[in-house]
Amino acid sequence: VQLQACGGGLVQPGGSLRLSCAASGRALSRGITAWFRQAPGKGREFVSAFRWSDRSTYYGDSVKGRFAISRDNAKNSVFLQMNGLRPEDTAIYYCAATDRNYIVSALRDEIRYHYWGQGTLLTVSS
């Protein structure tokens, strides 16, 4: 499966933005689709994940209550709605997918994901 992330840009603190991850090659509707991010000079951080089998959603502590992951089966896409953006949310955001249904502790680990998009840059600044 090929993943294409888009929707990044420059946003003021407190603003909102929605990222999109479109898949091609096969349907996304199995396993787990996730978002990770990498800020300048830092490692890759888990942001959110969607488990297709039971539609469960998971969030990193730093984005819980502000970000929401969703999907559109018809568009074969997953979205990340980001509200209340902060300067520390500035990063390259990557979507990733795996065919496996990992337990909660494992799905936050980037090495579990086989497919990755190219990343889209979000800058939060006034």
C-alpha cells in the first residue's frame, strides 16, 4: 500500500488544521493506521492510531483532547483533525499503516508499521 499525507501548513497558536492520509494499492480497512510526528532535532513520536477491526482510537498524551483521528472508507483515507495547536506541535507528520492488530502498548512503536507516507510539515507560529 502507498500512503500520501497532505494538509500541513503554517497555523497560528490556537488554530486548527486537518491532515489527510490517502492510500492506494489496497484498501486501508485492516490492521492499524497511525500518525507519527518528528520535531526538529527529536525522534519520531506517536500521535494517534485507528484500529479498523473495532474502530478504536488511540492518542499520545501530548495531543489527547486536542486531536481526533477519523476515517473515510469510500475515500480510502484517514484524517487527523488538530485543534488548539501549540508551537510544540510543530513537526513533520507521517501517516503509517500495518496489517497487524497490535496490542495498545505495541501500536505506539514506529517499528510495528510497514508502510509510511512521505510526511507533511506543520508549523505552529505567530
